[in-house]
Amino acid sequence: MGIVMALGWYLLARDTPQRHPWATKKEIDHIEAGIPAGARDATPGKAASWGTIFANKHILFVTLSYFAFGYTAWIFFTWFYKYLTDVRGLDLKASAFYSMLPFLGMTLCSPLGGWIADVLTKRFGRRVGRCGIGVAGMVGAAVFITLGTQAASARLASIFLALGIGSQYLALSSYWAVTADIAGRSAGSVSGLMNMGNQIAGAITAILTPWIAQKFGWTASFLVAAGFCAMGALAWLLVNPNVRLEPERELAPEA
């Protein structure tokens, strides 16, 4: 489905109405009439080439970290409920309640992480505000997920695992902010590349997680996810959001 949608987008979408073969002169005139006079003659900046993007180590490391993020997150999207019922033995009512906790953690921690990152960025700069919360969120996820695998109580394990995914989602906004910091006018391409890494991880975890569980047990499946979180935290340490995609246009140092 993704390939079909991408093909449809490539064939039908254009960067401006003037370039679209289906746009009539009346439509274009109507659109241009609503554009401020000073912006009508503005020339869109040229995006960076894919070669430049793939040669940037900061983009590759943030993509690697988001791959680790996706591997872990998709376990909760695809297998967590089954884990609670089949492995931990919770009944239908208890499973429904405790399987809600990870998504509650995501909902609360995603905006909270963005707020914390903004506060830290204003006070200490992008490296601390963006990457610091990224490292903390992924390390917290690795710790809590590991604790969840060791908890004897199914309910306590569910709480630890929910704290793990919540901690991970503290870092979510930092990924998207950093791609904008580094890529500038090429942020669309770079964030798309980063998100592709996340979705590839989701496809892998949907298959690999139950295979590991069948061969080595569900504890091993979650420990692999915790290992990916640790890897994602290490990757954040190698990202510098102050370096632009074009070296000659680095961001100004922050006080």
C-alpha cells in the first residue's frame, strides 16, 4: 500500500499549483491573489541532494536512533496485549486495563518531552535540549523495560513496561526538531528518511519479536528491545544539532 500511495503521490502531486497540469488559469489566479505581494516573486530554495543527505553522519545517527525507537514502540502496538494475556496470564478485563497504560504513557510523555526539550534548549542550547532529552528518554526506556522483564507480578511488569515506552516518548519531539535543525529547507526529505527507518524497524519487530519469543522466550524479546533503546541513546551522543546539512551554513553558536 505504501508503494502504491508513493507512486500516486509522485504522479499527481506538484510543488506549486503552476506546475500542476490540472490547474486552470482561473484557479492559479485565485491562489496568487491571496499571496502577499512581497512573497509572490520568492524563489523556493533548492533542497540538498540525496548524496549530501546520506553523507551527513548526524542525519544517519539520528535515523539509526529512530530505528531503535521504532523497533521498541511497535512491540507495544503489535504484541503487548497478546503478551499480557498469553504470557502473563491476565484475564480479559485486566488485560484491557493494563494494555492501555503504555498508550497513556505515550500520550502524556510525548508533549511533556517536547516542553522539557524547549526549556532545556532555551537555557543550555540545542545539544543539551535536543540530544540530552533524547539520551535520557532512551536510557530510561532501556532501564524500565529491563525491569519489566524481571518483575514477577504481571501487573507490576505492565507498569514498568508502560513507564519504559513513556520514557521513550519523552524523546519523540527531539527527533523531529533535530531534523529541522540540521536539514533546514531540506527538512522534509530528511525527516522522511528518518521516519522510513522507524517504519522499517516496525516491520522487522512485527516478525522478529514473536520469533525470538518462540526460540528464547518473551523475556528475551523485550531485552532485545531494551538493547535497541540503549543503542538509540548512544547514537544520540553522536548527533550535533548545531551542524547544518550544508557545512558552509552552520547554525550560529548559542550562548
